[in-house]
Amino acid sequence: EMQLVESGGALVQPGGSLRLSCAASGFILADYWMTWVRQAPGKGLEWVANIKEDGSVTYYLDSVKGRFTISRDNAKNSLHLQMTSLRDEDTAIYYCARDRNYFDTSAYYDLFDVWGQGTAVTVSS
Amino acid sequence: ATQMTQSPSSLSASVGDRVTITCRASQGIGSDLGWYQQKPGIAPKVLIFAASKLERGVPSRFSGSGSGTDFTLTINSLQPEDSATYYCLQDYNYPRTFGQGTKVEIK
């Protein structure tokens, strides 16, 4: 069974740091782009960052650029999100998700087809 | 960033009804759009990708259509287990952006 399990969420003070992890099982992490998505309490979904299969390419939401770093360790089948200079507005459930590519005749598409259960990050003094 | 605007923000319908949710992109995104279902306290689940392709294992009462800027998710014959919040997501460019969500309740 394909599974993602996040960990590392905690209560942290504004300006603090936290490292989230996502452990993959049931599939080969190295074969997929991976993504972090967050959801603030009572709010909608927000894409945060993603990373290419080999870790050579990353993209970020503007509001986290320079503060968050996405990385992966394919040998350990794990994904990470290093978060620094945390702000109140970073409070959310953070989900990791597998980014599966679908190839059509002349284009390819992404879908987030496997999700973790989420880990809670609370930024508060 | 490409803004995704969903409507309505919520709706209430009866079992067996046909339900339609729309998503409008602030710029053309081809067919680079997916639909996700989220139930309270649970991670989202993909229903539709590439605007109209049904993810494996998803009931056929769910369908998607549209291209460019206007997209639709249709639920034919609404079931009690379809009570959830539905989000569109564009994968045309970065940052990826979700719609604000549509909460579907069963009367």
C-alpha cells in the first residue's frame, strides 16, 4: 500500500524554526516529484513547494521563498521541509503529497495522488 | 500568480440531485486543472485531473469539463458520502493555486 506519513509538527514561537519530514512507503520516492500543501485552521488549501525527482529543481510559494527549504533523501525514501523565520500566518496543517505525472498525446499533467495525514504547525508566542 | 475563483462557495442539495461547481482561472491554463475532494479532518483526494480525466477508483458520477479559463465539476446523482469541500487546482504554472473551495452539504 502506498503511504506517506508526516512528522515534525509542533508549537513554535514566531521567528523560530522547524523541520518537517515525510516518510514514503509502498512506492519508490525517487520516481516522483513531491509537494507540500498546507491548510490554515478553517481555511482552504495552499500549495507551498515542490521538488523534482532528483532534487535538482524546486519551486516555492512567494511568501515562503527564502524562509522554507524543500529537500529529499531518496535513499531513505524521505521528504523534508525546513522552515525558518516562522510567522503566525504559517500556522497550518502541512501535508506532503506525491506529484504524479500523466502524459497525454501532446502534453503532460500533474496530479497529487497520494497524500499524508498531515502534521500540525502552530506559530504562537 | 494565476487566481482560481470557484462558485458557489457553498451549496445544499438532495440525494440524487445533479450538482455543478465552477472554477474560473484568471488566465488561460489549457486543460491543466484538477479537482480535489476533502472531508473534515482528512487529507484531500484527487477526483479529476487534466480537466476531464477521472482518477482510477473514483465513482463515475463525478465528471469534469472545460478548458482555457472556465471549468466545471459535475456530480451526477449526489450521494450522502459526497458531502465534502471541493477544490480546483491549476497545474499550468507556478505557484500552483487552488480555488477557495465549495462546501457541498446534503439536505
